[in-house]
Amino acid sequence: MKLSFIVDSASDLKINSEITDIPLTIVPLNVQFGEDHYLDGVNITEDEFYKRMSNEPDLPKTSQPSPQSFFEAFQKELNKGNEVLYIGISSNLSGTVQSATIGKSMLTEEEQKRVTIIDSGIASGGVQILLNEAIEMSKKEASLSEIVTRIEKTKAGIKAYVLLETLENLKKGGRISAVQGAIAGMLNIKPMISIIDGVVETIGKFRGSKKGLNKMKEIILEWKSENPEKTLYLIHSFSSTDEVKKEFDELFALDSFPKVIYTRFGSTIGTYSSEKAIGFVAY
């Protein structure tokens, strides 16, 4: 039985020429600016999202897809005679996996047996790591149970590190006070956060981006020394990959990695990271 893959738009995945031959569906989250409603990545682009967010006094609101959206996505693939594997954004960050679980319960009992839901414990590039591993195993004709076992093992070791350029969105979202935000701005404070099993923690505060990037360099090179054969997944909210490359140019040669994948934050993660955030996913 063929395996179909489903992720949500918080994976920040773009379907390109490398994966057009894979049965893959992206279920969009909802984005709202005031009274204007959008489907993430469907009727609002990343450029449009960041431009509007920078001009709005309040942060946009994001919400999980409806159970009906997942039900329809599952049903479509099941009708092809396929099994379905959905890898979703961490339940600690969004209610999307819960919505998918309700959508699955709307199927018949026999259909439910052919749908597997995995809470990734992460988002963005982290979900892509799990998805790519699942796809590669599927190509080698691994069984669904073998794939799930491997994914569960991999996700237990995934960690994301992100250096934020500004605290403006944390201030807008009420996570810090306006006074704290103003002081941090004057002192040019750049916080670094980690995301492990969907839990976000501040692991450092740096006077200026250069010091923060140097710390990021240390973390990446330590990871590389233990995983020299692995692809480097860089995550960011810059407007282009060229800008990301420029940020790392003085630190180390990106071509020393077997492969580098760049993922720009979409609406869900971008709402909290703001622009010019940069990081990577260790796995």
C-alpha cells in the first residue's frame, strides 16, 4: 500500500521539483490581521505577511486548521487506496495536532486504521527533517511501522536554536513590557532561544548580533563535529537566502557541509520571531 504524507503550513515547507513525485499535502493554518482572514501560504505570501506585520500596531492572530480541513485531506488520500502519515507542529505550540486528531475521528473505523498522526515536538525545519527521513525510508520500501519507529527516535533528539533580531513582536504580544522592550532596543540586546519538545526557553542574551552569531557558530560547529555527514538545516525570517549566507560568511564556510537547506519562517513562527531571526535545527 502506498504512503501519502501530510504536513501543516507551520512546517514552512515549499513543494519544489525535488518532491513533486511524492504524494504530499500541506494543510494551511489560519492567519488574521484585524478583520482580514487568510490561509497561510495560500492567499498570503511570506513577503506580504512580513510587510503587513511590520506596518500593523497589533500582531496577527494565527489558529489551527479546522478538523474538517484534516478530514478532507485524509479522505482524499485514503480514496486513492493509500495509507496516510501526518507529521504536525508541536502540540505545545499549537492545537493543530489536536484538530487533526478530531478530523481523523470523523473517518470510519477502517479508515482510521490507515491514518497515523505524529506530534513532531517541533516546527518549521524540524518538521521537514522528520518528513524527509520518512520519505527516504518510504522510497526504500520500509513499512509504516518502521518509519514511525525511526521518526519517533529522531524527534526525541531534535532541538532548534534561533537568534532574534528584535523584541518588538514579544512586546506587541505582551510577552515583555514596553519598558523592557525599549531598554533592550537601546542596549541592542539580541536574545537566543531554544525549542525542545515545543518548549521555548531563552538560553542567552547578547549585546549585538555579532556576539549572538558567534555563539550560534559554536553550537553549529559542535553539532557538526558529531554529525559531519548530516545536512545543515538553517531557519530564518530574512527576505532571501543570500542574506542568510551573508550573515554566516564571516563565521564559517557553508560549503563545508554536505548540503544546506534554507527555510524561511512563514506566518505561524514568523509572528513571534519577527524579521531577521536566524537559527538552525540540530538532530
